[in-house]
Amino acid sequence: MKLGFFTMPIHPMTKDWRLCLKEDREAFLLADELGFSEAYAGEHVTDRCENITSCAMFLASLAYETKRIKLGTGTINMPNAHPAQVAANIAMLDHMLDGRFLFGISPGGLLSDAEVFGNLGANRNEMFLEAINTVLQIWASEPPYNIKGKYWSITTEKTLVPEIGQGFIPQPLQRPHPPIVVTAVAPHSKGVTEAAARGWDPISANFLMPVWVKSHWPKYAEGCAKGGRPADPANWRVAKSIFVHDDDKVAKAYATSPDSPYRQYYQSLATKLIKNGRVELFKSSRDMKDEDVTIDYVCDQLIIYGSPNRVADQISAFQEQVGTFGTLLYAGHDWKDPVLGRRSMVLMAEKVLPAVNAAAKPVASAAE
């Protein structure tokens, strides 16, 4: 198993934005220093708590300070931007990172973002597909382009001046395009199947109950078969909320107390998703009553915490439950206590991951 990092940072509303961004950057730099294989940042324009407004801009700020780690958008919310702008900005970012880039995409899940960009009542899945298809066609084409769509049309026919390079949209360093990943949120996600058929790989979200995480593998395998490629567990990424400390009592207090950044994270996230009709994500079975989905229940089910050995045991048990996956994405949370936040990442990389891998059973070629 590899270790990665994924943050859709949920900070206290009253926390200074400069400090939020500073600490989020420090977490990425620490991940690089500790040998994490990859790291993703989310984005939202209309959320005071999830306050990275452009994941591409955020990653660009890390391009020349990181050395080995691959950086990914987690995700570009495709309906909210013009495909030509996405194509150009992502191509530049891929060059800035010298190819250490992963292109994470989604339709976007925050309703206030959809409203502010004017697509609240639109078919955002349809917009998403048109947007990514347009970006890929731009990268595969030469100007003046002739791409006509329902939502966007792309051309530079009237203004192309090839002898001076005017009218060209940049292409990424990685050809034909950077690796594409999609976030998987819905139980038994049909989107995972369609993405896998196109050669894209999934990230199962950290706020899903294990039973729904498990449901993603068969859909991924189905898509791989459809696309004529093997379903390799190494390509499946799963995010998880984890806190590690040398002392079990300290770990429990930091992860579960009323003012815990982990509890605040799920209080904010669950409120949004439940208001959006997504209460099922937090249920351990579909017949569970809505009123039983409390924040205490959600935190108890979704946060792994404790000393390194205890956390390693919980991760191994989680993998036994959901199936073998290739990369565990440590979910970023607010650094209420920066010393404890950093220490948790250090212990995760230096103690927990080696223990998990040492205890892992050999895998043939596919998760069960």
C-alpha cells in the first residue's frame, strides 16, 4: 500500500484565511518530505470553511517547493469553468510540475457553487462530460479548433495568427494527457464504471461508510472490463480520516472531543450533504433511519485514531472489510494544534504504513 494525502480543508469559520492557507501548504510540504506518493487539494468558491477557491492555483504555489510528490486537483469542478480555461491552466500546471501532476475532475457537489455559477438547475453530469471531452479534444487538436457543444464551443478561426503563435491553446507535458482520477461518492457508483471504461481511476471519499466504499470495486472492475484493461487494485485510491499520536488518550481527545477539528469537519460536511439529500452516504445500511444518523455516530464510524499500532490494526481491518486498494489517502483536517497535526502525519508515514504493509496478505491480481 502507498500513502497519499487528500484535503478538502474544512477550517473554523473564524480562523484567519491566511493561516488556513499557510497550514494547508505546510501539510503538503510535509507530505513531500515524508515520502507520501501523491497529494490532492479540493476547491470551492462559496464556502467559508472549505476555503481553497482554486485547487490549481494552490498546487501551483507548491510546484517549485516540492521535490518528489505528485500533486493532484481534487477536484476541478468542471461545470463551473470554461473548458478552454481549464485546458490552458492545467497544461501550464503540468509543465510547472514537470509531469508530477494528476488531473482530478468532478461535476462538483457544493450547491452554492452551482448557484453562483448559474448551473444549479442544470444537468451538471451532462455539463461535466461535455467539459472534460472538450478539454481532451483541445489537447488532441491543432488550432483554429472546431469544437461545438451544447454548453461550450471552441474556435480561434477568426483570430489565428500561426506565425506568431496567436490562437494556440497550450498542451500538457504528459501526453496525450495527465492521468485522470475521479472522486467516487455515490454507493454502487455508475460513474466509477464509466470512468474506468475510459481509463480513469477512482478515489473513494473518506466520508463514506465502509459498505459503500466496498461497493466501488465491482463497479470499477466492470468498467475496466468494458474498456478492455485489467482491474488492478493498485489503481484504486481510498481516502480515510486518521489521527495518530504516541498516546492513545491524547489521540482520542484530539479526534473525538467536542472541539475536535475532526468532529468539526464532519459536522460541516454532514450538514451540507444531508441538506443535499445525501444522508444515505452516512448510513451503514439503506434501511437505517435518518434520525439515527447523528454526528456522534458518523464520527464513531469514520474516524480512525489512536497509537501507531492501534491505527495500523484499524486500517488493516478496514482493508479486510472493503477489499485491497493501492493507495491510502490520509485526509487532511484543520491543524487546531499544529504540533499534533504534524506529528500525526509523521507517525502515519514512519510507523503506521510500515506496520500495515508488514501485516498485509499477498494479493493476486484483484480485490474481492
